[in-house]
Amino acid sequence: MTMTIRDARPDDIEPMVHLLQQLFAIETDFAIDPLRHRRGLALLLDGCGKHRCIKVAAAAGEVVAMGSAQTLISTAEGGLVVLVEDIVVDDAWRQQGIGRRIATALEAWALDRGATRLQLLADRTNFDALDFYHCIGWRPTRMICLRRHPTP
């Protein structure tokens, strides 16, 4: 079957929400909330191009994987870096190289923008994801992620 990696479109939001539900069922820091997922995807799609993108893998007209990327400015790098998020392949389509193709497309997008580093966050207990990232050349750092919700 032919697999196409392409830019996401607004009509891809529902299948991407389904993919995010699979991902967030594993990542305990996040809750499954389709309304928030739709809103976040719409925001990403609204500004796709220079500073953010979503890539999807489609087979037989069906979205089976996705990944997103956004630019940031790093003082350590002295320029653009890219934050990669939400690389997820539908359960039924895993182990076929689709995640690698999504990651490669996101990296090409980052290079086109002059990014000098890619970074991502991964759930420390999602061993399948950690193994995948290791296999495609990602390495852990000594940094940890901290978060806080702003208070009004």
C-alpha cells in the first residue's frame, strides 16, 4: 500500500484527534480532551508554514500517523531550534517505518528553516517511544522538563 507523507489539512483534524487520544492514553502527564486537542491542532494548522507544521502519513486516504514541529529561538544555539511534538502512529500501523518517515519529514522542515537543533519531550515510561527515538538517532540530555500553569 502506498504511504504518503504530507502537510496536514483542516479535514485531518478528527483523525489526528484520534491519534492524540492514543498517545495521551500512554502519557500520564496529559489528559485526553478532544476539545483541547481540536483547538490546539487548529491553532497549529492556522499558522502552518514558516514557524510551525504538522506532517501526516496517509494510506488509502486515511491518516495513520502524525507529528508536529515548532520553531523556538535558543540563546545557547544563537538561532532557531525546533521543538518536535506528538509523533504518533496508529496502533495498527506501527513497526512499518512510518514514524521514521514522519520524523525525517519534520527534520527536513527544520533544516529548511535553518534550525541547528531538534528537541522533544518523551514520557519516561513510554519505553517503545524511547527505543524508537534512540534507533533514529535521538539522545537523552541531562535537562529535565518542568512546567507550571500561569496564575492570573
